[in-house]
Amino acid sequence: MAEKVIIIGSGPAGLTAAIYAARADLDPLMFEGSQAGGQLMLTTEVENYPGFPDGILGPDLMDQMRKQAERFETRIQTVDVTRVDFSSRPFRVWVGADEYQAESVIISTGASARWLGIPGEERLRGRGVSACATCDGFFFRDRSIVVVGGGDTAMEEAMFLTKFASKVTIIHRREEFRASAIMAQRALQHPKIEVMWNSVVEEMLGDDEVTGVTVRNVKTEVVSGIETEGVFVAIGHTPNTELFQGQLEMNEVGYLTLRGDGSTGTSVDGVFAAGDVADSMYRQAVTAAGTGCQAAIDAERWLDQE
């Protein structure tokens, strides 16, 4: 017998969808993935999620959301979906050799920040190394920080960080930005922003928190050190949508395309998307949770019409 709704992925979007779907008596089945909880599992202090005036650790917030979903009897399996078939209903979802069927599906597989993959980066993540200025910029008031990247994301992050930091150094591997002209101009004209052209970060330094970075000039091969208390890696995000290639419409970089009618519906009726998997703009826990709520309501209404 087909499930009423299967939720693929967890994080704020998937768990909020589960809470709403369970409360609507849809008896949701969630495959939360082996790396459950989404990007907040890599975040230390979350201070901008409403309802927690003293802040909350990212993993603790996810744990509370998960317990709330389970309280309403969401069935959660900590496994990865390996294949889907949305070509006909009921939709088919596989975990290894096990096949499940569903009348509707909510996708909340999120997106992953791209990292540099250099020494010190993983160890210092959440200890001065971040991929989200709007999440963590507040912690760097009156400090000197580094932004790595040269696209629109890097310009936006750098401009946002000037509200807090005493100085922002953009480190870019080329001698001109890839960002749009207007974004690049704003950054270059800002008095708090300096640019290191033709340079790459080779190592992040520090024991318990970031104290500096090692930078190599790609033209001269000269290696130098910069003291800094924060490093923001702004080289983009990759939506976790490989599983859905050939099944659902995506934009050129892989984010799921929504129908454009204000709903969370994808290109296949009955399949909905919530959170960062379809959001390249905001990428916040609270916006992901909001679209999780929308997706569950959309799925409930769609099932009622069938």
C-alpha cells in the first residue's frame, strides 16, 4: 500500500514538513539521510532563529525539531534514498533494494556549501570558519576577517560583513571578479574592503579558533600569512539534487524549479520541494522551515483534490 507522503531529507525544511504533515493525519514517512539534520548540524551557535532569545546550538535545534516530528508519530528512518521514479503514480522510492511507494513526495535534501578542502578548514568550521555571513557575521563585530571568492555570493557576503567587521579582505584567485559589474563595483569602492588578487588560501591556522590564513600568490608563488579572526568561504553552494536528475526540472546549476504559482510544487504534480534544494537566494533555517510548512500544506491540499 502506498504511503500518503514520503519526505526525502531532513533539516529544518523536512522536519517542519513532517510536523505539519503528521498533524494533518498524513502519517508521513521520512528518510532523513545518513547525514541527518542538514547544514545546521555543522553550525555552532544559532542566534537568529525565532523563539530562542539566548541562542541555541545548531544540532540542539535540529534535535528539538526531530523530537517534535516524532511526537506526532512521523516515522523516521536514518537512511539514504538511492533512486526515485516520478514518471507515474504511485511514485516509487528506493532505499537500496527496498522499494516504497507514495501518493505524494516532499523533497528537502538541501544544499551543501562548497569548501576549499584545505588543511585546518574542517577542524575550524564553526570556530571562525563559516560559509554563511548572515548566520555568523554578528559574531565578528570590530574584527578583521577574510572572504574567499570572486562571484556575486562573495561580494554579497563581504558587503554584509562590513556592517560588523573592522576590515574585510577578499581573497580571489584571479585578477578580476566573476561577480556582476555593479556588485563588484560596490565592493571595490567600500572603504572597509581590501582585495588580494591572484591569491589562494592554502591553510587555515589556529588551534581552538581561527588566528590566520596562509596565502599563496598564484603568479609570483610568494607565500604570506594574514592574521584574521574569521574566514568566510563564499565559493557557492551545490544543491543536493543528483538523485532527481532526469526526473524533475532544475535550473542550470541544479536547484529544483518550482512551478511559479507561489506553491512548492515541482515540475511533477504531487512532488513538492522545500528548503535550500529549491532556494539559492535566502538559505536560512527559518525560510527553510517556512517552505517545509508550505510543502506539507500543498501536499495535503493536492491529495484532497485527487
